[in-house]
Amino acid sequence: MARAGLPASHDANFHAFRHQTPDAPCHRFVLLAQPVLGLRSREVELHELLLRVPDDDGELCGPEAFLAVAERCDLVEAIDRWVLRRALALLRSPAGAGLCLAVNVSARSIGPAVIDLLEQEIAAADGEPPQ
């Protein structure tokens, strides 16, 4: 794992995609894309997106630092939507060309609403699904 606070350019195992947005509650979140190697090929087959939030010292904290509070405040689905929108935006960007992403969302987010979100995001991108 990359050490928190270390720029992604200094760690071959992680690529940081920082997204600052005025949308509460997600304005401080950071997505990291961790390469996942194939067991046989030993080549990067996909990237798993990992959600992190910086603490007061700038150290990146995992879901254990915020997920329980997000669940109590009914923010988990909003956070999942934020992650999905950023993942789709990344896939549509030049930096995302050819990437295969794995995105973890909560069980509460799985259902018709997430399908609607994905369809809306694709339609908003001129009907072009990410490759």
C-alpha cells in the first residue's frame, strides 16, 4: 500500500485521482486506483478504485474512518453515486483510455436507482458509454 501523503508519482503501486468538488458530503474525498495484477500474466488487468479522505494532518484514511458515520447519517448512497460519477468521468477522459475499473459500492446502493444513474451519466456524455 502507498504511504498516506506520499505523492502517487512516487509510488508505482498507486495512481491518485484527486477530485475536489463543492458537492457535500464528498468534497474532501480522494479516489486512488490500485492496480490489480493477473495471477498468470503478472500484468495489470484492472484498477480497483479506493475511496479515501484526508484527516486534519493530510494523511489519507480508509473507509474505517468515515463509513460508520456515513451510514448513521444516511450518506452512503450519496457517496456511492459520487464514486460512480467520478469513475465514469475517469473512463471518459484521456487518462482513462483503456482502463478497466472495479468499483465497490454498498449493498444499499444496488438496485434500479444505480442503473438509472449509470444510464443518465452515459446519456449526458452524448450517449457514448465508457470504453
